Amino acid sequence: DYLMPGPAELPDMESVVLEFPSSNGPYGVKGVGEMTANCPIPAIVNAINNALGVRITTLPVTPEVVLRALEEKEGQV
């Protein structure tokens, strides 16, 4: 039988709030519909961390940012 995973089966997670105020809206706010566009970002950053062992904490994630993180990681060895 297949059991539905519960909280005990989830890995430890860390939530990090990254705020990027909008210059288009009043008080730097964004429309509610814009929030769904941010969903893939944590998945991509976590995939990079899983594949390369480096944590990216800035956006946008460009090849230069990834290369710099790899160079910093090599310098720590």
C-alpha cells in the first residue's frame, strides 16, 4: 500500500524572505498576480545547490553569478 507522506517524511527546510520592491507600484508593492511568477526561482536555485554544492543568494541567477559562487567555493577548500 502507498501511504501519503506526512510532515515526518519532509526534509528540514529553511525559508528565506527576499524582498524586491517594485518601482512601478505605490510604496514599492506588486500586484497579487505577480507573485506566481516567482515560484520557479527557489526550485532553480535549489537545483543549482543540489548539483553544484553552492548556495546562490542573489537574483538574477546569471551564469556569472554561478561561476563566481563556484570560484568562491574552490577558494575555501
